Amino acid sequence: MAATLSEMSPAEAESVYFNEYPPPKNLPNHEALARAFIDLHVEANRRVVLVTSGGTTVPLEAQTVRFIDNFSAGTRGATSAEYFLEQGYAVIFLHRQYSLLPYSRHYSHSTNCFLDFMDEAPSTSDQGRIVVRDEYQKEMRDVLRKYRYAKQNNLLLLLPFTTVAEYMFELRSLAKLMRPLGANALFYLAAAVSDFFIPRSRMAEHKIQSMEVPAHLDKGSKAAGQDDIYTGENEDQPQSQRKKLVINLDPVPKFLHRLVDGWAPDGSMVVSFKLETDPGLLVYKSRTALQRYSHHLVIGNLLSTRKWEVVFITPDAPYERWIRVPKSRRSKSISGVEDQVGLAEAQKLNGSVLAPDA
Ligand code: 9Z3
């Protein structure tokens, strides 16, 4: 039996994985944008952070109708990106398409529709003109100014991904392109990356069918192994006898190893996140990740408390440090978006500075 990717060395798994997929269509364009962005900031001797944000998907079909998604709204990544910009970093924001973005996140959340911030101008001369409601003027002006500043000074590059394979290709390319930055590069990996996937070789080409189709019409709608559990004959059969779908997923290779050891520039800093739901596992899993990949920091968080508390796991003392937003500050901001712990937020609360050379 052929070895699975998780049984191979990281370098071997890399070559098998990346050979199995065609590179994403947008990759050359994203690489060109990133190259120009990085050149600009190398020239300015500015620190550049790659922030990853949002969840990756795992398609069940090559022509994808169904997919498995990973939890993440993109709040952590988008919020942290704003703080990094405030600290003087240029930000490459590698995000799940349509997830929250820096600055616009204040007004784009579904419970926070931008229309609620607008009104028709009250004066007769301005009648019909749309304006921002008085109570939101100050906050929106502040957000707008920061957004404009980042845009006009070319400090924020937005690059979208959807699938876990796209994410991997983008991460690898961007890390390699960031090499000229050396110690001015920081990786802040907040994206929620799928742990399991269907290898391309086992993926159905077309939409997986829940009922048998005549063999001469079937151009590849079978999930690998689906025949084994087929119980139905045709559409007239009782519901209980229609086809089941059993999905058999392989572990996604852990490319953090390759990022730290191969792709990222020497001297750069790598921060990863660990998401758990069982409080008893969080510190153990975060510490294991740090030991396994030998990077600089793992920020652990629990699904249920992620907006208020995180734990920093570091290779040196203090090894484990909890950072909590005080109860009094767990209020909603004026725009209705909850504040949450981000890296820079943590810096403010603790007076520590996290930078590549810190
Ligand atoms: C996180 O733990 C993020 O903090 C959240 C943020 C996804 C919880 P939201 O976007 O949520 O604010 O709604 N990310 C998980 C990072 C992850 O999946 N890490 C992988 C791993 O540990 C790869 S580095 O294996």
C-alpha cells in the first residue's frame, strides 16, 4: 500500500502534495502583486507581516458543489491586521474569500449591516443625500482615515483563498517571496486550516449522486468507495435505501515544518494559532506544536472563550502566559462588533512588544 503523506518526510510530502494539484489560477497574479508589494517594503526597510485569516474548505468534488468548511469568521485575522498596521507593519492579508477584512469588518458583519449606519440628510437643502448617522460619525471617520492611510501608502495587500490546497500554494509562494525581508518578516497564522482532506486522486470529478445513474451517463460522479455502500437501485426505492455517502479523509500534511525550516526567510518570526474546544487539551496541544515545529510562539485559544482569553506558549520563560480581556472591557464596540484579544491587543495589555527581532 502506498504511504500516506503523513508517513513521509516533510520534504517528500511537500513534493507529492504540490504535484497532485494544479496551482490555483490566481497564483501567478497574486505572486506578481506580492513581489511588487514586498520590493516596496524591502526598499523602505519596513517590517512585513503575513496574516492568514478565515477557514479553508475541503472540496468533495473536483467540480465542487459540496465542501467541508472550517470554522472562522476572520475576526482574529482582520482585527490583528489593523493592530499590525498601527504598529508600522505592512500587511499581506491572506484570507478566505468573503471573510472579514481589516477596517471594513466594522461595517460588514451580517448583524452589523452598513445600512444601519446611514440616513437621509435631515436639512431641506441636502434632502435625498445619504449621510452617516450622527452617533457613528466619529468612529467611522477614524476607521475611514486609517483605511485610507493604509491604502494610499500601499501598506495592505489583500489576497483571497478558498480551498486548503489554494491556501497551501499561496502560503508557500508568499513565504518564499518574503525571503529578501529576512528578519523583517513575520508570519501570523490565524487561518483555521483543515486537518483532513480528500486527495485529488480519490476525488469524484462531478457532483456526487445520491441515486444510481445509468453507467453510460456516469462521467465520474462516484466518491471513492461509494460503490461499497450503495444500497439502492432507482429513484422509486424507499428513502432508507438510497445511497449513503461515507467520506474517507486523509490527514493534511503539516506544512508548518516546511515553512519554518525551508520556505520562510532566515531570522523571520513565526507565530501560529491552536484552536481547541476541550480546555484540558489546549496547553498540551499548543506546547506539542511548538516543540514539533520549533517556531517562536503558539497562541492557543478555545472556541468558546477565544474573544476574551488566549494563552501564549513560548520556548523560553515564562513558557505559558494567559492574556485576558478584563470583564469591564468585554463590551461591544459602538459598531456592535465585539472587541477581542489580538496580538497587538495582547501587547497593549501586557506592555510586551512582539517583533521579529524581539
Ligand atoms: C485560530 O485558532 C483563530 O484564533 C480562530 C479565530 C480561527 C479561532 P475567528 O476568525 O476565529 O476570529 O472567528 N486559528 C486556528 C489556527 C489553525 O488552524 N492552526 C493549524 C494547526 O494548529 C495550522 S497552523 O494545526
